[in-house]
Amino acid sequence: MINEDRDNPSWSSFLIDLDLGIREDRDRASGAKGKTGTRAFMAIGALLGEQHTFMHDLESFFWVFWICIHYNANGKDIGPTGFDNWNFESDDELAEKNRA
């Protein structure tokens, strides 16, 4: 959450839903019909009901990060970047660019 209260500048931003950060030991997925989170950023395995692992968190973070680097502060797509061409490079060319 972003604190937009100019009269209280002590916290510029803060996390919410920390109660959901408590680890709950389970043998399998809970089977709950509702899932917590933004569905577009959920890991595929989490959407399919797999037992939660740190890899699901990493995948979810990837999607949030992807949005952050492809859109500007006003929510507008920044368009193609120099990295878009990396999908069409040979392995050797890509390895060389990553070394640079």
C-alpha cells in the first residue's frame, strides 16, 4: 500500500496481508475454493491446486517484475526494448551479450 496522506509522511509505503505470511503446515493443498492474491500473477501450479512451494512465490514475483519493467508509472506499455531481440539470438550470440 502507498501512503498518500501528506499529513502523515512517516511511512511512504507499507505491506498488507501479513497475517497470510504465517506458514501453515499441510500435507496437501487446502482445497479452499478461494485463493488469495491477484490471479494474473499467480503461479500456474498454484492455480492448478499444487502443494505450495517457494517456486510458486518466485514465479509470482517474476510476473509482477515483468509488469514493472514493461509499463511506465502511468500504466502505459513502454513498447519494445533491446531485450526483445534476445528471443531471436543464437545461444552463442546471447551468451556473448550477457557477458558484456
